[in-house]
Amino acid sequence: MTRFTLLAVIALASVSVARADDWPQWMGPTRDGVWAETGIARTLPAKGPKEEWRVRIAAGYSGPAVAGGKVYVTDRVLAKGAKNPDDLFDTKQKVESTERVLCLDAKSGKEVWRHEYECVYQISYPAGPRCTPAVVGGKVYTLGAMGDLYCFAADTGKVVWSKSFVKDYAAKVPTWGFCGHPLVYKNLLICLAGGDNATAVAFDKDTGAEKWKALAAREPGYSPPTLITAGGVDQVVIWHASAINGLDPLTGKVHWTVPLEPMFGMSIMGPRQSGDRLFAGGIGACAVLKLDKDKPGASVLWQEAADKGAKGPKDRGLYPVNMTPFIDAGTIYGVDQPGLLRAVELETGKRLWFTHQPVIGREEAEDYKGAGHGTAFLVKNGDRYFLFSESGELIVATLTPKGYKEVSRAKLLDPTGAAYGRKVLWTHPAFANKCAFVRNDKELACYSLAE
């Protein structure tokens, strides 16, 4: 190998590493909650990590995406004189609003471009968009709470194409709005649309042309389309309110269906694969499926069905709401209800331990009811986890089948959302450029987590 060739290989490797530092979509580069950067602080400073910048934004549950030196985030601004319903569960009141897509410089927070469109809200918990932007191939894809899908040029904000699930597919807006983060697969953008025989729809990612639509469901649910590889092929998993399904991502052909019905239609988490196992869970129901090795197929390894008449909690399994659990070496780690971090054996559903510490900052009894829908988002970096709590605190901890060990924590933002009589922050952060990018309903901030 010549010296020139060696330098070229090194240069290409450097480019590859730099790209891997981005957080271009929900849950990271491969939507698995893994933060692969090295050189990250082992513990947080006593006074908290260094704040690089902080800017004002409006309300939303959508997390930021970081790609190509820019940060993309969506929010929602109330129209002049408009206000949200006093009852957050009220879905009858129409609220005049504007949804926005913001592009900021990742180093300074300075606005690069924005796109705004009028959007009347009529959903429960109408705080703003739910879906994190997806940035791929020079384009940005966003999905608003009322079903407005956009494709933008990433550098300029020019609209390339757009769709309305309500107008184009006669979709009924789900109770809590459209929440399924769109998935880019090869030349397709796969979405949870919710129309008649169009629970899932795939569009040409460059033109917006419909490529396929699939599945009829009573309700579409809120779970993002999830890519897995099993049976020797790629599959896209669609978990709607009644069943979990494996589809051919290129054609929409349904390979398999397993009934899995959480209460209130709340299929929310992205199903998690570990080898030939697939876990999904919501309020009252969860399951681990065994994926066929020689063809696209699935069967139940173990399952707990929702029981509306149950008087007490189930004795096995995990039932998350606002977060997607992490599976590590045969153990599922996730925030169970009513708001405690729990470890569960993947193979059996056996419960190993629980703690309220990373969710509400203190320990409580297992049946404590004061943290309903409690939330903390888990991201793994090397041999430890970064947890972003609904309290606005970032936590460094180790999680093992034997227990939870907290290393350090720091308050980054104030919780601004309302839930069950307390303030909460229910937005997944982004980790890129050795930084954490976090937002609430008022601010977006960047903190350095470099060693």
C-alpha cells in the first residue's frame, strides 16, 4: 500500500467516524439507543456539565436530531388569544396553532432556517409535535401531531414534498396525535398513517409517491415503524393497537401477525430485538416473541395479556408507556408503570429489581402511585448508561441484572409539561458531537459531555 493510499484510507475512516457522531433521528443513528462516541466523561461534574448554548423554542414532545453540524427540532406555537384546554384529556376543543420546523447551528444554536404552517390541534395532551425529525441524504423528514408529513432540503428548508394523513388517507387523528417516528429504509419513508387499510404507508423518500400501504387496524397506535433482521431478511415491525406485525419493508407484504393489545390503544414503544427475540409492551400487555431463523415468522415465547379487571400489578414482565426499553445481555431495562425503573429477564419475564431513583429522585414502595406514567429515557454509551429523567436531570449509571448503581446526576432543564399533578419533561434527548442536546417546552440547550 502506497503512502497516498494509506492516507486516503485514513481520511475515509475519519469521515465515517465523523458521520457516526451524528444523532440523525429518534433513538440515534440506528434507532437502538446506543451512543457510540468515545471520549465521553465517566462522571458529571459536581456543578453540572458545561453549557455550550441555550435558545428559546416553543412547546413539543419531539426530540432534537443532530446531523451535518445542524440541529433540527419541531415545536408548536399557540395562535394569539388561543389556549390549551384546562383538561388535558379534552379532545373536543379545537386550538388554533402553528407548527414549526427549526434548523439551528449545532455549535452556536443560531437559527439557520425555519418552516411554519397553521395547524389546528384537537388531541389529548396538546403540547406540540411528538416525532423526532429524521435526517438522511440531505433531506429532513418531519411528522406533526395532526398528521402533517414534510420532506425538506436539509440545508435550506425548502419543501420538497408533503402529505396530510387526514386529507390524503382519511385518517382519524389518534387520541394523543400522530406519534410514530417515520423510518427511512433504502429509498422509502415508512410511516404509521392510520388510514383505511393504510395503517402503514411507504413513500418514495425523494418524491413522496406512495409505494405501498398495508394493514387494517381499529386504531393505529403510536409505535414507530421498526426495522429488524430475522429469518434471513429485513423486516419492518408495525405494532398497532391490536397486534404486532412483521412486513416486507419493500412491498408491505405481511409476513406474520401476533395479537398484542395494550389498554387504551397505547402501543407506543418501538419493539426491541435481541437475537431471535423481540420484546414489546404497553399498559397491561407485553410479550417476547421468538423470531423464526429460516424464514420471516414469529411465535410467542411468553406473553401477558391486558386484564381490565385486574386488581393488582402483574408478577412478571415490563409495561412501559413513554419510553422504549433497552435489552442488554438477556435483560430488559425499562421504566415500568406506575413509574419505576425495572430489570426483567428476557427469556422468562421474571422481575429482577426495581428503583424509583432515576425517575423521581427518591426511593418508594413498588406500588407507589405518585409517579403515574413516570419516564426516563435510556441511552447506552460503552459500559454505562445515560438516563434523562422526567425531572430534567441527566444521570450516569450502571445497570446490571443485580441492580442499579448511580454514578452522578445533574439538572439540565426544568420540567415544563403537566401530568397527573406534577411537572414533567417527556422528550428524548440527542447525543452527538460529545454533547447532549435537550429540550423542554421553552428551551433547547446543548451541554458538553466530553472528557
